[in-house]
Amino acid sequence: MTEDDLRAAFARHEPLTPPTGPVRAAIDRLAARRRRRRQRLRVGAAAVALVGVLGVGAPQFRSGQTAVDDGTTLMADPSGAPVGTLNVLLVGVDSASGSRPPLADSVLLLHVPADRSRPYLISLPRDLAVPIPGHGTDKLNAAFAFGAGDGRPDLANGYDLVRRTVADLTGVRIDAGVVLTYPVLRKLTDAVDGVEVCLPERVRSVHTRRIFPAGCHRLDGAESVDLLRQRRGLPDDALNRDRNAHRYAAGLVRRAGEQGVLTDPVRMSRLLGLVGPELTVSWSGRAGLPDLLRVVPALESTEPVGLDLPAGGTGRYLTLDPAATPFLAALREDRLDGWVAANPARVTRLR
């Protein structure tokens, strides 16, 4: 068959060729689904970092874990993933001295809404006057010291008293939590070769005289700890320190993602193993590590929204601001998205 014969044969059969439009549309739909799946996996990896890198429930830490039975039952969807809101308590603790037990320098509540849109990182002021079970009214940071005790402090008991205090204050259930000491934060930061923190204003360390100019900086472990300890001389004192803790947590997650830690189980396990013996982790009877990880695929974004529990005052103690009432109601009723939309000035800028 000559070339002309072939061309004639193709020409005779061309009208029988099916239209390409539906085929092209089907290919486009398949490609879009695959892009969404890849994006979802990236989001899931970052969520693992947010829960895993900050120490919430790594299996090798079992000796340092405590379980709290709050009498509630975990509700799950057909895949086994927990439904409803999840709340993780992060307690940053200073070092105990010979004269006193450790205090809670930072108290953060990570709230994951039921719609799995994005997490909210809420700072609870350490100087806020709150009722502490069995100890009357005192600063929130004193709850850890009361629970941990003198001598050789018990970090698990310190955490548990903070958990009960925060649950009473906010009216939400605490599903899991972790105690983070400065040595742990230093090791995590150095293990990922530094964390980028973006500061809206200059910070001067009262401990080392180090200057942190306004702008974005890659900080090593010692620098990160130095920054996170600073509150004196800042415009809003401890409130500014809490906002810097927001910025550090977000930067740590981003850095782990940039280095491929999030998609490499071996590297993730090695990173967590560096700090395993020094972590105190807790979860309620309602949720444990497998339950938290099943939430990962449903998250749309892991870039946290930084918020402060509204509080103010000029004396030794801070008190709740009038705005705290609608804020706490929105938290309990899982309506923080609406509250943030109505109060954009109260959102911490993380980058």
C-alpha cells in the first residue's frame, strides 16, 4: 500500500472517529483529582509535623506518657478518624531553680475545628488570674508549679493541673497535651538547622543582650530559646512573648517540611528520638496518637491562625477582657472562623 492509499484510508475513516471533547474532559478531571490528592498529602505531612514535631504522642515516648480518663467516648467516622473538635494543650516550662518548682512560661491551646479547615493556636496569658483546683485563685503559670511540686518536680502532675485549670477556664475538653522544656526546644531547632521567625518589632534580650531586629531571621536553638524567654521591654510584655511563640511554632513546622522530614518516616523518628526521654505527653481516654493521625487527611490547611485569649490589666495579675466572653463562646461552639472574620485585628501575624 502506497502513502497515497494510506492517506485515502484514513480520510475514509475520519468521520467515524469519536469526538475528543469528552475524552479530554475525563483526562482533565483525573489530573485535577490527582493534583488535589498530592496537595492533600502535603497538607497531611505538615499536620503530622504540627502534632508530631511538637511531641504530641510519639510511640517511643511511652515511659513519659500519662493517660487521663475524662469519661467521654471517641466518636469516629467510617474511616476511624475522630469527628468533632480536637484540642491539644502545649505547655512551655522554664527550668526549676533550687528555690522553686518550674513555672509555665507559655500555655497554648491548639484547636482543630470539626470542619478540619485549619488549626487555631490560642495563647492563654501566663499572668491571667484564674481559679486553680485546690489552690484558690492565682496566676495561670502557677498551676504547673502547684502540680509539679518542690524538689524533683513531677512534670506529668504539673501538666495535669494546668489541663484541669484550662478546661475549667475555657469550657472545652482537652484531648491531648505535651510539656515542652527549653532544652527540648533547643534540640528540635538545631536538629532542623534553625527555624525562621518573623518579628514585627525589635527585641532585645535582657538575659544575653542579644538584639533581634524586626524582620525574618533564621534562629538556631540557643537563639530561639533566648527569644522565647523575652517579655520585659516588649510593648505588651508576656502577651508579645506568647505571639512570638506562635511565630516559632509555625516556623518549626515550615522548616521541617522544607527539609523533607515530614515525608521521611526514618528522619521523623530520628528527630523525635532526640528529645524522647525529655518529653511528657498526655492524652485523654477519648483520643490517642492513632486517633490524632487519622485527622490528618481531612485538614485543608495547617498554617495556624494565631490568637490571644482577650485579657488586660496593669497590675500584677491580668484579668479577662470583655471580649473574652464572645471569644470563649465561639471556641466552645466551634465558631472561631466567624470570630476571626469579625475581629481581624486580634489575629497574630505569623509571617
